[in-house]
Amino acid sequence: MQLPVEAVDATVLIEVVRISGLPARRTDPYPGRTTAHWAGPDVTGVLRLIESLPGSEQHRCGFSPGWGIRAYDDSLTLPLYEAAFCFTCHEARLHGPTIPAVLTTQFFHPDTPPGQALLSRFRATEG
């Protein structure tokens, strides 16, 4: 997957969200419960993992994401970007002030080692 380099470089905190539904508008935050906050080396590791997700073909499921992240810079005010992941239809939707239109919808292969590692990291936050 592709993430803007400037946004990745500015990210100091990631909020993990267990998504409970779709937002009213595509640019609104995904509703759900925050399950973890990652900082320091965890931020670097998960962003590298996301960037290593291999591309995939689109699969139709109606887009029902289960997990998402919100990335913050050191001001910790508004998210730099948000990404929602659907491991069924292989789709990730990104939005935020640092995401160009060309990167808002991407497809990833969830059954690869990076895809399974990301899902495992998400699930481990449910504790």
C-alpha cells in the first residue's frame, strides 16, 4: 500500500479503532472503539507493515471494515489521516488532509504474511 511519505514521517501516534459501522460521509471518522495507542517503534513498525502490504484485486463484499487507524503528528489534535481496512474485500480506504485523492482507495492482499501480521496486531489490541 502507498502512504504519503510526509505523512508517515510526521506520524508520532497511531490510534487503533475497532470499527463498528460506516461514517455518514466518506470523509467523516469511522465510528468505533479505540483499542490501543501505538507510539515510538510501534508506529514505525506498523507503518512499514502497512506499506509492505501487497496489492490485490478488488473483491466485492460491500466494504465492511473491521479495523482502522488514525495517525497523529506531535500536535495530537486532528488526525493526519485515517485508514480503514476490510480484510474480506481487500479494500483500504484512506482520508485526511495528507491523503491525495489518488490514494483514497487501495486494495491489499490480506492472506499474505504482511496482511496476516497486520490483522494479528489489530486483534491483539482487543485484550
